[in-house]
Amino acid sequence: RLLVHNVNGIQTIEADVIVDASFHGSVAFEAGCRYEAGDPDGVLQPGSLMYRMADVDQTAYAQVSQEEKEAIAARGIQEGSLYVNNLLARPLPDGTMYSNMSRIQVDPFDIRKWTEAEMKAREQVRDISNFFVQNVPGFQDAVLCETGAFTGLRDSRRILGKYVLTGADVLTGKEFSDAVAESSYPIDIHDTRGTSSTIIKPEKGYFQVPFRSLVTEEVENLILAGRCISADYEAHACIRVMITCMRTGEAAGIGAAESVKRQVPVSQVNGVAVSRQIYNR
């Protein structure tokens, strides 16, 4: 039995297992699970609105050196037209270029502020694409042809589970007997107050996520998947990417199936056994 608080009071959800795969840990939050959000000061990583430009001379752009890209970006930042210290435009098979250049502070827990951030993100894309046309080799005849449907968020609630995966675990490649996912993605923290980012690769080239980071102490029939699993700020900057979210989703599904099969709460499922199923150990 899962108790969820909503605007009309307390709602009871009857289910053997609930899988919370929401980015914001919405079910776990409403059920009263502990959580953290953002850096030690509570500041979230910025969001980005992805966009594409067509009619780019990709040959000309490919000849721009990294040093030139950084110099152009520095000028764009000084003018207030760019928001990161590099030119992040990459080719797609259809001949267009996609860019990850906007940086917008988003408060996803306040719908009004989130709406304002969506509007600001589109203003940023307009300014960035205009700057590229006017200043970046290969983009002189380019046109903005598409933006994402919404601003992509990097950060939200991190539900505190039975084990909190840490940045130190990631960097040292700590191994877990109940490991249910592995990834080589680095710590990737976008500056919350500036234009740079921090990227630190795991020392062993990969890190593991334990089953205990998918379950909580508060709700025994709840299991987490994706970006809301139990991790600190640095570790979350690794596990938030899609492929790792898919792997924890698979683990959550197996854990849920084991819970139903063995008639035990999912929080008490043997994580080592789940790990063995995933890796055929």
C-alpha cells in the first residue's frame, strides 16, 4: 500500500510494486520519501533547449580550430549572445547541425518559473543562432529550422534510498555485489552560475550502480528508475544520461518481477540475485 499526498488529501494506491521512473521522483516525493535537489546550496544545474540549423557549410565549419571556437565563444559571451565557452554545433545525418548552446536556470518545482524559463530559453536560441550566422564560418547562410519541444533539464529531485551513490564511488570505480548497472559516463557538471563545465572521468573507466540505490527505507513496495535514483550531486551528474537510465529501468523491472514472484516487498528483494540475472554471473 502506497500513500500519496495530493491536492485533495491522501490517496491510497494499491499495487504489489510501484516503479517511479519520473525525472522528479514525483511518486516517491508524494509518498514522503526523503530527497535532495541541486548542489550543496540547492542550486540546480542549468537546462538547455536543443535546436537545429539548416544550410550550414559543414566543410567550412569543420576547418575552424578549437582555439578559434573558444575565441569566438568568448566574444559571444562578452556581447551577451552566448552562454557557454565553446561552440557546440555538431552534424546530423540529414545535413543539419544541432546545438547544445543555451543555458537556462529552471525551477521545475514552480510551474510559473518553469514557464518563464521556457520563454527565456527560446529567446536564448534566437540570440545564439543569430550570433552564429553573423560570426561563425560556415553559418553565413544558415537558418534556424527547429527547436526542441521543451527545455531539457539536467537536475531535479534525487530520492535518498538505502544507499546513496557518491561521486567518490564513481571516480574510484567502487564495485558492489548488488551492482545492477554500469556506465562509463563522466561526472558532467554544468556551472550553475557561469559558462563552463566540469568533466571528470572515472579512474577505472567505468562505475557501478547498486540495487540499494533503487529502493527506499520509507516505502517498501516502491522502486526507483532513471534520474531520480539515490545519488549525491556529483554521482547524479553521471547517472542522469539516457543509457544509464535505461539500465536502471531494466534493473527496476527485474526487481519488481522478483518482488511479485517471491511475494516479498521490492525493498527486500535480494539485490545480489538481481545483479546475477542482469550479468549472468
